Amino acid sequence: LDDSLKRVRIASSPGEILLAKEVAQLSGRDDRRFKVEKTANDSQIIVRFASGVNSGYGCAFSVTVSRYYPHSCPEIRFLVAESSSGAGRGTLNITNLLHLGFNSEEGLLEGHTLVREWTALGSLKLVLVTLEDIVRLAGLG
């Protein structure tokens, strides 16, 4: 019996289960500032922010959790800034994102307080509030 249990792979990690639960809690809200999209990967979601009136850009971030979430911080990547007209990608001053803690090679959030001071009390809601602040401070929304 002991050997057969070792060969069984758990279909979903605790981090994926918690992420799904948090996304389900958010889906009941009618929030027009951002939209959370599930992906084929159960450990990843895409967060899209509404276009701002002044900047004319919308932007998207991927949030990927490990099996140890919420004990380990999710990996947050800047994906794209799009033209509000839908006519393709607009230009973006990447310097604003670098100052807010993203690295230039991979678009990964590394130097932000959210990542440096993450604790097991963190949640998807905290990630979304932080991303809203980043979008506002970077002039993306």
C-alpha cells in the first residue's frame, strides 16, 4: 500500500486550489476596473486592467502561483500594454515599470515591496490591489 501511494500524483496542488477559490470569490463581483481570466494552466491567471481615459492604454499581467502559495509569493509578470483603439500595441515608457520593481528582460516583478515582504497572509486580493497601484503609478490606467 505504501508504494502505491507514492506513485499517485495529486491532480491539483494546494496553491492551485486556493487560487481557484479566490478567483471564484472575485467572479461574483461586478468590477469594471479589471478582469480576471483563467488560463489552461490551473496555477496561472491573467489580470487585464481597463483603459485609462488619459493614457489610452489597457494592460495585462500574468499571476502564477506555486504549489506553496500563499506561503510563497506569486510570480507576477507584465504582459502587454495595448492601444485602446485595438489597433495593436502602443508605445510604453518602460522606465516607469522599472522604477516600480519590474525587471527589463522578463517583465517579472522582483523589486517591489509586495514580493520582498510577502507573508502567508497574502492573497489574490492583495495582489490585485498592488497591481492597481502599479497601473496608476505607471500611468497605464
